[in-house]
Amino acid sequence: MSDHPEDLTKAMRQRLQALVGDLRRDLGRIDDPQFAALFETSAEVLTGLCKAFADFEGKTEPAWRKLSRRILP
């Protein structure tokens, strides 16, 4: 793996997505509603974080775009 930000964010996003899948899969094994809510809330928070990583990768948000300076003549 390289040290380029886009490569690192992609790898981390994939790890987060795997964790979201694990949390949601385990929901079927949980009988306690409060414990299930903890897993579902955790999955939702991580999904939002995955979106932030994807936005960074795709430069889809203004905050992730590089600013260019305009030099006047």
C-alpha cells in the first residue's frame, strides 16, 4: 500500500465498511433491544464516516478540493 492519502482513505473506508457489515449481520443474533440499538447506531455512525472518506477520495465536497491561487498580471 502506498502513502498517498487517496490510497490510505480507500483502504480505511473498506475496513469501516466491513465493520458495518459485521455489526449489521450480528443484529440478527441480538435479543436485547438496547444492545441492538447500540449496534445499529454504531453501524449508522460508521456509514457516515465511510461517506466522508468516499467524499475525500472523490473530492466531491468543497472542503476536500485543493484551493488554487489565481495570480493577477
